[in-house]
Amino acid sequence: MSHVTLDGYIDTTPETDTGTTVHFDLIHSPDHLDPTEPDALEQVYACTTDHPAAAELVLHQAKLGDLLRVTGTLTEPGTPGTPPRLRVHTVDILDVAPLTTVSGTVLERYGDYVVAFDADRNEVPVFTTAGRWVGEAATPESIGQLIRAFENTNHL
């Protein structure tokens, strides 16, 4: 077990089983992406908290896609293929997620990027969370390639 502080996006709707313990998944993206390992860009953490202030914030103020800073105790998974467990002690909201739907378009966050899915189109527009245009992926499957090319060109 080790004490950590990390930033990540809420990836699942927080749930409570006892009214005092809250469970949610958090996705952490490294600050500097390694282009030689494109499949290892993000890490999911299975988070649990029973600290009243943290539980209240996660249940009633934070929403899917919000950027959080969490501190807590990290435990490696007991079973291969399962995410590490993070027992959360404190939570701060660093940034709120953009709207999730706009006129039939679904916005989804990929780390520092926002993509706009439209059921009537195959192409997927991609922006940074700061609003900078990244480009348009020809298909949803090519979003990762577009982001990597943008980062390699723009030295992010």
C-alpha cells in the first residue's frame, strides 16, 4: 500500500451500498504520453471512500467526466486484469465536464480531449478540453490515431 495523490476523470456514476461508503471509477492519464506505448495511455482506479466530506462531494456535486484530484491509499489488484484499488481520503473538483449532449450529439471526454459523436455521421470531431481544434477522425476507431498525431505534431 502506498499513499498517492492523482488527478483523474470520474468514469462511472458514483454508487453507495451502505449510505456512507461510495464507489466510483477514476481514469488517470499520465502528464507525458509515451508514443511507444499507445495502449498504455490511461489507468483506471476502482475508488472507494467512506470519509463523509469526500463521499458527499462525489455523490452530490461531482458528475461523470469531472476532473478530480484525489488522495488516498493505493492497493494493487489481487486479480490480474482488475484495476488497482484506491481508498480515497480527500477529493477536490479541479474542472467540470462539458455538457454530455447537445442537440442529439454526445460529447465524451478522452483525457484532455473531447469528442463529438453524432449518430448521423461516421466522422468524429475532436477538440482539446480547452477548445482547441484537433481534427476530425474518419471513424470512431481512428480517434486514438488522430490524438497521437496531434500530440506528436504539437509536442504536448
